[in-house]
Amino acid sequence: MAGLSDMEELLNEIKNKDFVDYMREAISCYNGGAYRGCIVLSYIALFDDLRGKLSELSKVNGDAKKVWLDVEKRANDQQVFESFMADQLKAKGLLEEKKYQRLNVVRELRNKAAHPSGLHASAEEARFVFKTVIKEFLAEGLLKTTHAVDVIIDDLTKGNFFPTSKMEDVAEIVKDELSKLHQKVYPYLVEKLVDAHAVAATSVNAEKFLVGMASLEVDESRELLRKKVVSVSCVDEGKAAFVGRMVSADAKLLDGLSAKDHVRICQLLVEHTKTATVGLVSKYTHPARQLSAMAGKLPEEMILKEYGSFFSEVLKKYPYEPILASGLQGKPKLAEKLIESWKKNAGSSTYDVANKFAQSIQEVDSVVLGLLEDKEAFDLVVAVKLAADWGAFTSKSLIKSKFSDAPNIAESAKKYVDENPKEAENIVVEKGVSANIEEFVSEILTDEAASTLM
């Protein structure tokens, strides 16, 4: 049985916060030894809660509406309605058998406590009623929660269910809809959403709901989404974009999948990356966002082992997206591969590749703090000079401007030269980009920096 402190904690589980103060008053009765008062107040709260839920359900369910009208008539006529309401809810299938039996037990204890029969309510009975009322009724959403799910699925056919495609808006709506449900109905909800996703009229909204649900990162739904959505969807090549959105929303959905699921999902993500035409990186379909999400939630070893080919494909197509570099901070093994791709591209003998790096230098520079070591920044500068010497036009412009668009990279490179002049000179001479380090710094970084070395 719940103790006094447990009774206080139970207040946090009440869905309708209007009942919190009421039930706190029941605790005060219990604390003062007025066990009858605790039972009676809990009983009143239970039936007021049922009456309110019946009112809500009556808006979308014909049987509930009929019962509600009869209950309201009795209540307005000052007639006892509690037993009638409970019996009718049970008869119409709106109240589960188990809850109906629990309700009857509470009703019997209330009857015992409310009449001067000579029998005194015990502390144990008061705690039992208090706990049962909250756990079985006040802590739950609508009466038979599958009805609430059916309402959601029906509403998915309406074009304004999700007024915008912004994930923060979608997530807020999903969160509000889930607040009406008990967690035990989540399996039914996910099952219905998967079915709705396969129907043209509800496909778009069902997908938004599933992705929004994933973005909330709720443990109680994560395992369902992992097994019933991601694992099931990864066998369908037509669902590559959808699976990618789920990964962006909650990359931990990948953790715990079978080896075959990892292979399938990786292939979907690779093919989607190759063919993707998404523009805004804010979109959950963007491969760079997906990889960044994975880096933020999964071990590096897992990404390299299970999703290495996806990582490589993203590095080929989106190496300069700031969200990717930001996501890899604190992930040294992954960051090393990104930086190596930058170095390779910056010094490429293929003009398009080298020029693309030089054109993206501002994006790269905006995320290098905390990612690049001074030596790596210097290597990038040397690589750009190498490409410029080969004739890459944009690389030449970057050299001519002395990296004015990349102050962070330039500063780190200068710092490396200041602290390691001999090693820096060996690099520029070996690469054939300058005769000595003083000449290199003077040409590419700043004249002031060169003077400090002489």
C-alpha cells in the first residue's frame, strides 16, 4: 500500500490538474485521521473525472453521447447518477471490465465509509481508494483510450491537422495529442499510424505524426517505433526518405536493431544520399542532418561499423554543411575523417573539387573552432596553395585575399607556424608550395606574421 509520501507523489500523475488540489485535500483528511473523508473525496473526484471524460468522448462517439445525455439529465434532476453511469459505460464497452470491477470496490468502500453503520474506515482502506482512484482513473486519458486513438486517425484525413511542416510545430501538436492518451495504448496508436501511412488520404499526416512522435524521444514509444516502424519500413526501398526522417528525429531508434536491419537501413540512406535533391539542411530528409543526428546519439564505433558507407557518401556530397561539422565535435574518429576529406578536396588537382572547397571556406571556417587542431588548419592552408599553384581559380582568389574569409583557419595556421616554425617549413618545402616558411607566411597569411618570424 502507498504510504503518505507515496500519496503525495501520486498527485503528479493526475491528468486533469483541476483535481490535484481536490486530492490534496483528501490527503489532508488522511493525515488528520479522517479516513472517511479521504475515501469520500476520492470517490467524488473519481466520478467527476468520469463524467468529464464522458462529456469529451460524447463529442466523437455515439454511444458515449447517449450515455452522457442520460447522465446529465439525472444529474440536473438531482438524481443519483453514479451507479447508472458506471453500469452504462460498462454495457456500451466504454469502460473495461477490470476498471469496472475496481470502480465497484471503490464504490463499496465509499458506501461503507459514508453511512453511520458503526463500521469505521481504516487507514489501509483510505490509502487503497486514494491510490486506485488516481492510478486507474485520474492518471489516464479518455475512458476507453482506443476511442481517442480512433479520433486521431480520423483527424489525419483533415488538411489542417498539421498547419505547417515545421518540426517544432509538428512535435508540439503530437505532444498535445499524446497527452490525451495513456501509454498502454501506444501500441494501438502506432499500429493505426502505420496503417494510415499506407493510405493515400492519410499518408502525409501519418508520417508527420510518426516523425513528430520520434522527435519527442520518449522511452515508452521509442521501442515501439524501432520495432514496428523503422525495422518494418527498412525492407521497402520506397521508404528511404521516411526512414531518414525518423533517424533525424531520433537516431537512437537505430540502437538495438538487428544486423540485417542495419544493413538495410544503411543501404537506404546511401541511395537516398546519392539521389537526394533536398536543399535546406533544416529538413529532416537532409542526409547531413541525419548523420549529425546519428553522431549525437550513437557511439562512433557503431556508426563506422554499421553506417560507414553512408558516412562516406555524405562526406562526398555534403562535406561543408555546418550542421555536419557541428555534429561531429567531440567525436574524434568521425571528425578526423571529415577533416581528411577537407584536406583532400582543398588540395585536389581536379579544379571543380578544389574550387568547391575554396567557395565553401566561410562555412568551414564557421565551425572549425573546437574541431580543427592548429596543425590541421595549417595543412588546409597548404592544400589550398597547392591547388592554386595547379590553377584552381577560386583557390587562387583565396590565397590572394590571404584567407580574409576564413579568419579562424588563418589564425590557427599562424599559431602553428609561430610555435612550430621548423616543422611548418618542412611541410611547405616538401609540398613544393614555397621555398621557406617566411615566404609562405608573407604570401598567404599576413605580412605582420611574417615579420615576427624573421
